[in-house]
Amino acid sequence: MRLVPIQLCRPGMRLARKVYNEEGFVLLAEHVELSQGMIQRLSQYGIPHLYIEDSRTNDVIVQDPISEETRRMAIGTIRSNFKRIMMDTLPRRSVNQPFIGKAFKDALGLIIDDLSQNPTAMIMLTDISVTDHYLYQHSLNVCIYATMLGLSEGYSHQDLAVLGLGALLHDIGKTKIPLDILQKPGKLSGSEFEAMKRHTEFGYMLLKDEPNIPLLSAHCALQHHERIDGSGYPRGIRGGEIHEFAKWIGLVDSYDAMTSNRVYRSAMLPHQAVEALYAGANTLYETSMVEHFRDKVAIYPLGTTVTLNTGESGVVVDINSQSPQRPIVRVLVDADGQPLHAPYEIDMSKHLSLVVVSVGDVK
């Protein structure tokens, strides 16, 4: 399989991976032949790319970090509870407002169990989902990133639970932000941005008295937009005043936001987002955390098409865990732009003069 930008997908191509609907159920299954109508609809939903079958890369198998059942349960928990909170107008802890902690704790337990099956895996989110609200998928993505980083750091199960819940619920305060601000397609005005920033405080207030939600997880919701140079919000604290878990969540929250399609901009490619994180190292984010994240994330995910400085183009078929920025590439097109009848593989970690100059698609 290979990853193809949605604008380059054509009728007759076949899906190599499922596409999920907003409830986590399968919308389009593997091997479905795409029609022009399907492509247009998926593009309207904001899907940036699809995994497509290609006989030259049929052996490239991309594994999801969590199971289909876990994803469906987690998305359903986020969606139903967040929607209910959005509609709540009663003061917090009315008898009509059930506690949410157990449902999220159960969802996190499944996520941790799945991720623990392969704790040394590279971080590579591969699901393609249509969602009726960016907030739901983003919350799950940030939880997966943060939990995998916690596993790679050797955190105890108790710490993983606190970090994971903080990540899963870091943006719950956005349920109290007016939708016209939350889903505005353009840049927020000064007053709108000030209103948006309050989601950190709203999140803390929603979580701090919840049974089954550790107080530290509530503080993650409060602190995930704080930055080590004091330029963050809501309190402008800096450095060691920010909890380590909130620093991790702030880092992966930024990365997932940059690599997701939004109503006001297109998604960055993973390597571009990592470069942006590096630009904020030692000012916005701890340098050691950015470096660890870089070493654990698949900057060029499996199936991604890359062009090398030699002019050759191909598909990433394997990741070097010790050097994820230098993957193994199966060259499909030579330097003259001619498709190869006999593709060959290059391990970039053994050819240090080679660099990726662009990411896109090949013929």
C-alpha cells in the first residue's frame, strides 16, 4: 500500500485501509474501488490522504496502534460525553449530570492495553476518519501520542493512567466554548482568542471534582498551553512550574494540531511539524522532550512517497528505529522520471549523503 494525497486519488483506485465514520464504524472497507463521488465526498470531509493498493508495495503493511474495537469505544465515549457537556446549561454537579470519570477511565484502560502490546513501536497514527467534530479525533490522537511516549519513558501504570486521562481530556473545556468561535473558518479576533483561551480553565473546573479523574489530570487540562518561557496561558507560568505531564501533552497537542486538516488551513506533513517543534525547542518546549519525540515518531510514515536529492522517488517501506528520519525507501521512479521495472530499496541510514527533498506521490 502507499499513501496518496486525496487530490491525486483517481476513480478505479482501491482502498488499502478502512475509512471510519464519525462514530468509529467502518465507512469504506479495504479493497473498495473508489468512484469520483466517493473521492469528492471524502475531500469535503477534510480527509487529506488515503492508503491505496499498489502491486509494487503490496508487502507494506501498516498496523494501527490500537484495535478497531478500542477506537470505536474510545471515540464513542468522547463523542457522547463531550456532546452532552456541550448541551448542559445547568450548574456543574446537578443531579441531572452524571459523572464521566469511569467511562473515560475504562476507555483509557483499553488504549493502554493495546499500546502495551508493542511499547517500543514508532509513533505512527494511521487511521483515516471522517468526523463531525475535530475535537473528538484530536482528543484520542493526543491520548495515543502521550501514552506511547509515557510507555517509552518507562512510566509506571499509575503515572500512565494519570497522563493518559490528562491527554484524553485535555481539551474537554472546549465543550464550553461557543461553536461559532470553536469552528470559525478564519483567524480569531482578539476577543475571540481570549474566549478560546478560557477552555483550559473550563477544563480544570469540569474535571477537578470528578470521581475516577486524578486531580493531576485536571491540572493537565489547565496547563497544556503553558510554555517554558512563560509565554503560554492561562497563568503564564514557566519552566519547572509546569508539570512534566502537561509539557508532554502540550507538545503532542501542538504536533497533532499541525498535522491535522483544519477548517482554516491544510495539514502539515509530519516532518514539517517536527521542524516546527524544533523551532520552539528551549523556548516553548523542553529540548529533551522534542528530541525524544523526534526519536519516537515516524517522521515519514510507512507508505509515504518521498523524492530524494538524487531525483529518485519511492515509497517508505520500513522505519529505522534508531534513525527514524532516515527510513528505508523502495525506489519506484529513477532520476530521469522513468518508472522502474525492477524497483530497489535504499536504506538511508547507510547512505548519509541522501536526503528527502519532497513528499508527495509517484507515477
